[in-house]
Amino acid sequence: MSRSRILQYGIPFLIFVVGGSFGLREFTEIRYRYKRTSQYDIHDELEKQGFQMKPPEEITLEKEYEKLEKIDLDNWENVRISRPWDESEDTKKGV
């Protein structure tokens, strides 16, 4: 009886599959449980602990365009950075 393949491999496999599905359900439930908490609740809790929250800045298309106007996009230089494989070749050549 103890040498039966069903008892040796089949039943532990079924227990693993069925038990795994119940375990995964518990882990995914944790994800949704904490997702339900609002960010405002977290901010209020941090403020109670003494952390100061900076108000978010309003980002508009006009403000981003003004930032781009300040940057000189016509005059730039393409600079190649050193790469690890380039350095190893240079040391082999004795440069």
C-alpha cells in the first residue's frame, strides 16, 4: 500500500494544489484590503506624527513650455560615456 504511486505522489500533489489556492487567496486579499485605504488617511496620520506635507504644485502645459523655452535645445554636444567593455580593451592595449 505504501508503494502506491497515488498515495506517494498524487495525494500530496492535490493537497499542494488545493492548499496553494487557499493560500494565494489570502495573500491577494491583503493587497485589496490595503488598497482600500485612502491616501488622505495616510497624510492625516503623518501630520499627526509631526511630518509636514508640501501641497502639490499645479502642473500646466504653459508652465512646462516656459521651462523648455529656458533650455537651449539648438546647441548641444553628444558626449559618449566610458563603458566597462571599452575600458577593458584600453587596458589590454596599454593605453
